[in-house]
Amino acid sequence: MSIEEMKVELKRLDALKWDLQSVVESVNHTTRDIKYDNTPMEIYMHVEQLAEEHGIDVSYEVNTIREKVNLLESAIYELVSPFESELRDAEYQYDDLEYEIEEAENGSN
């Protein structure tokens, strides 16, 4: 690959890096929404109230739900991992190609 072709590829990789950085930020922003979703809590609090009114213990079930909700939150936050991986790959490719261009330009001077 010529130096000019490498520079064109470097520009493409730079644009890809910026795009992926934007996507990572967007995914992180979207996955944060789970933190503010209180639907499970509203449900189990209502059920706890009904259980208390009727003398029924649902503490085990509610604790199980809390654990599952925490696991769900963690799993949702992990949705960003493939995007971060792609971004790292693009950054590594960019850095490698940038080094190759510098070496080729310094070697020809």
C-alpha cells in the first residue's frame, strides 16, 4: 500500500473512531435509563403492602426480585461492551497505520 493509500485509510479509520465513540456514548446514555426504571420496585412494594395487610410473608420473593433486577441492570450495562471492543480495534488499527506512515515517510527521507 502506498503512503497516499495509507493516508486515505488513516482518514477512514479516524472517521470510524469518531463514529464509534459517538455510538459508545449513545449506548451508555441509553443503558443508563434502566437505573431510573422503578417499575419492578413499584410492583413489589404494592405486593408487599398487600401481603402485610393479609399477614403473608413475601420477603424471600421480594429479595429474589431485587437480586434479579440488579442482575438485569448489570446485563443491560454490558450491552456497551461490543461497541467498546470495536472502538478499541479501530484505535489500534489507526495507531498501527499512523506508525507505518511515519516509518515510511522517515525511511524515504
